[in-house]
Amino acid sequence: MSSTSSLDPAVAALLRRNADGLVPAVAQQYDTGEVLMLGWMDDEALHRTLTTGRCTYWSRSRRAYWTKGDTSGHVQHVKSVSLDCDGDTVLVKVDQVGAACHTGDRTCFDATPLPLGGAR
């Protein structure tokens, strides 16, 4: 993770990061509202996302930046970026090309639906 970033200081001041300096970033298909995936961003990843028009995330396992689609071709073209009311989550509305999930599925959220109802 970069200790320096070119992120606009006014934007950086709005962010509430976790202990690792990250905020969750939800990727959503801009025209259908379909939730595609969750990634993590630090200030530099957000800066790259805002300035390149493609989603860049911080990989917690590889400890490196990755731009969605660089290896898979499944690019996320950024349409808008917004913060939630607390400044601790980023919503990135994208035009997803191909699968969003590393498994090859369109979305990361269709693999294991959980039962509703609970104990009575």
C-alpha cells in the first residue's frame, strides 16, 4: 500500500478508513443496479479509480494494487463514485465487461444463497 497518494486532500478528508487504511468498495452495475463484487481501496487505489476511469483495488492477500480486467479482460468502466453517509464505504457504479467474480460468475453474490427464517 502506498504511503503517499495523489488523492485530492478534500476527498481524502472525507474517508473513514479501517485500521489498515482501507475502505470497502462495492462495485455495482450502473444501469441494472446489480451488485457485482466487493474490493478494498486505499487512498491511492481510489485516486487511480477516479483518474483512470477503471477500478483499481488493493489486494490484501497479494499486498499489491490490481486494476480489474488487466489479466482477465473483465474490465470495470467507472460511471460514478460516491461515499456512503459515514464516509467508510465507496460505491463504484461501473459498466462491467464479462464476469466480475474471479470464479467466472457475473457477480460474486450468486454462489451461495443463505436460508431465511432463522429459529422460531
